[in-house]
Amino acid sequence: MHERTIRVTVDSGTIEGFTRDGVHRWRSVPFAQPPVGPLRYRAPQPVQPWPGVRYCHGYTYCAPQQRKYTLVGPGKFQPMSEDCLTLNVVAPETAAPGPLPVMFFIHGGGYILGSSATPIYDGAALARRGCVYVSVNYRLGALGCLDLSSLSTPDHPIDDNLFLRDLVLALQWVRDNIGVFGGDPDNVTIFGESAGAHAVATLMAVPAAEGLFHQAISESPASGMAGPPSVAAEFAVDFVEALGSNAGDGAAAVLAARPAQLVDALDQLLMNPPTEMRGAFAVGPTFDTEYLPTDPVVAMRDGSAHRVPLIVGTNAEEGRLFTRFLQLLPMTEPAIEVLLSESDVEVRDRITGAYPGYPSQSACVRLGGDFAFGTAAWQIAEAHSGHAPTYMYRYDYAPRTFKWSGLGATHATELFAVFDVYRTRFGALMTAAADRRSARRVSNDVQNRWRAFSRSGVPGDGWPAYTPADRPVMVFDRHSRLEYDPDADRRRAWEGFTLAAQ
């Protein structure tokens, strides 16, 4: 395979990448100083210039997490380090007549796992279709997404919302540098899936992110991930105890701990959640702070969020993935009854009544998937559509192999279409011969619409903007179609539900 090197010069120095298969790639380009030593738990600082040429041919470190989540190939694990604040750029080899739209991807993983080096996020297929693709790492788990700022002391200061600050600094890097890769800093689309989709929706309410992106795509955002400082403070106390310390020495303890100890303590906290409903999960953004003044959905509703065009949606069978992996969602009758225990009987009956056959397993899985993802997408679409063009979708496509395995169109499966995985050797294994054509057709449809949206803020023809009057939803399937309020009963059942104690 013919490969050659390519160099560009960014603000901080010269970087060398490589050209292959019609695209230029630069991997693990630092956008911040390593957040280590005294910079652990602090807002990220701009990267320091380097002398000479920095080689950006391979992926370096991902954020500290459980090792089993760092698999990047058969028997191959990505090394971990706190020195993980890097991004990757993929650009078409053939120069375009003008600056190209930028697509900036934020990976998912529940705010505790994941990496921009995951092979599916390669992005070359998107770049070949005419964009500059950027994928980014951010601090995860106890080092970036668990808000420990309540432990802060004058001697050991700790900032809040570290992962959001990382993402904003990466977007500022894009604004200042993407031109040398052929990208347009005035046309950036942020997109992400799952926790990455939640981060996208949250960035829309971060004042410091204003003007850094111009469109947003939120694929299966999660509910219950944002909380107020009081909830974050309670989790911080639990976390320090899991670490074997106490709140009085908390700041010193978290600064002295090894990354692996912090990862294990968070795991312990997540596996033994508090008995009472706190209104948010342990990891995720904290609102009512200077950095994130308002709950993102509230900010969208009142018009104080960035008024950029938005695509938001979910997959038809979100919950099924979690019956096999990461069993964190309430998808059994006992777990659902705990989830709804703080609600009035009338609310509980209304929600369970929207899932015929409850408490059968399939009804419980569907209810758990809607609680985790459907409610977020419905709320975001409703809130943002009052102030900016908003487009809603539901991804229903599943090749027969997914149906036979019992997964169907589950969480994250739209990524196979977005990143054109069905055209790869790996993708061919997932599609029996009879599905190859339909898999490529749905991939073309999704990619063409994402691409049109990244160029103009409109996702192609035949997909009207969402309004509370008629609620059009684009359903991606073997034959995509437009439906109006397709899950009305379930959507209405959750209206007004909150995780917080009633």
C-alpha cells in the first residue's frame, strides 16, 4: 500500500502525518498541555510550542479507563495516560476549490470509556465525501467527568466540568488551525453519539463555546447525565470514601492517587449507586456553575442556548445493547419500579401503560431504552425547535445478522451508517449477502444528509424541521420515510417525569 508523508505547520509547530487511500491523516496532535501534576483537575492549558517536527503517524494514549475498554484490534489495547488531550485530523488528498466544512466528532462511552482511536471512528469515508474530519479525546471518568470541585481548597484547587473545558479548547484549536488542513473555521459541525451526543447538547449551553461551531448533531443523547452542584458534591464525598479517604482530605487524596486507583474507585461508586434518587448520575456535566450556567435543556427551552441548527435522534431499539453489555440501565421490573418509586401512582401507571405487555422482558427493555435515550431526544427537539431549526430522526435499520442476534437497531448501530462501515471488510461480515445493498443504501442516505447539513444547516430534501405542531421524524430504514410523531404515546407518557425525588 503506497504511503507518503505530509507536513503542515500549526500554531504550536510543524506536524507530520501520512497520506493513504485518498486522504491525509494526522493522529494524536496535542491541543493542550498534558493535564498532569499540578494541572490534574485544572482547566486545560493551551499546548506549548515544540521545536522541529512532531510525528503524528500513530495514535498515542487514550484517557485512563478500565483496560478492557481500550481494545483497538484483536488482542491489541491502546495504552492509557493522563497525557491524552489530543485530536486527529483527516482531510481529502485532492485540494478543494475552497475551504471545506469541518466535522468534529465527540466519542461516546458513558463518560467513563472510549477513545478517538477506535477504528470505527476513523472518519476517512466522511473526509472523502468532502469535509475535514476531526476526532477528539477528552478526560474521562474520575479525571474529567466526575465533578470534584466541591473538594477544592486553596492549596489544591479543582475546577468543574473539566471534559467540557477540554472540548472547548479543542474547538478553539480547530478555529485557529483548521485552515491549514483545508477546513473552514466558520463552518464547523459538532457531532457525537451517546455520551458524545450528550456533550454536543451540553456544549450548546456553554457560553465559552459560542461561535466555535455552527451546526450540531446529537445521536442518541442520554438522560439524567447533568446535575446541580449539590448532587455533584454528594457523589464527590462517596467517591473519596471509595478511594479510602475522607472529604476533609479529599483534594489531597485525589491529587495523590494513581490514575488506576481513581478508575477503580469510580467503578466501585457506579456499581454501588446510592439508594436514594439524586436526580443525576455520578458522571456528566454540572450546571448552575459559572462555566455551565443552566441545565442544557432548560437553556434550549428559554432560548439562551446557542441557536444553531440541530439534528437529534435515537435508534429504534436503544435498550437491547445494554442487555448484553454495560448493564447499567433500568430494564427489569424491579429496577423500573425503583426508578418510578418517587413518582405519583398516576405517573407510574401512565409510563408503564405506554409499554403494552409490561412487565414482559421486551416491554421493560423498551421502557429502559426510552428512559435513557428517548426522553432526552424528545425533550431536546421540543426545547430547541422553538428557537432554531431542529430536525429529528429515528434509526430503524438493522441487517438480518443484528435481528438474529437479538440486537436489532440498537444503541450505536447508526454509527455503522454514519462512518460507512458497511463498505469495509468488517462491515461485509455483518451483512448477509441479501443485506449488502440495503446497508449501503441507508449508509448513503445518512451520510448524504449529514454532509448536506454540515454544509448548509439543512439535511437535504424531504425532511422538514421539527415543530411541536406536527413533529416530523425521518425514519432511516431499508426504505427511509417521514413519519409524524411516530411514538406519540410513549413520548407523552414521559412528559414531566424527573429523576429527582418528587
